[in-house]
Amino acid sequence: MENEKDLEIQELKKRIAFLENQVQSNNPQSSNILRFGITFILVFVVLLVLFGVFQFITPTN
């Protein structure tokens, strides 16, 4: 009885360790994609604002 509980506990520990490794290895990948997306949107907005300011400053005939 005690041996079965020990085996079950060891198996659960292995599963938890495996899942923790999966979560840790997937985090940087999703973080990089999110960082890229935010940077892309931010650069796009800044370019639009600069383009608008440039058009506003330049004299029209």
C-alpha cells in the first residue's frame, strides 16, 4: 500500500516537472511574438504621426 503511494507520488512529480519544463520553454517564444507585435504597431503609429506632422508643416500651394 505504501509502495503504491510512493510510486504514484513519484509519477506525479515527474509529470509536474515535465509540465513546468514545457511552460518555461514556451514562454520566451510567445513573449517574443508579443514584443514584436507591440513594437511593430508602435513603429507604425509613430511613422503615421511623423508623416502627418510633415504634411502639416510643409507649405501647400
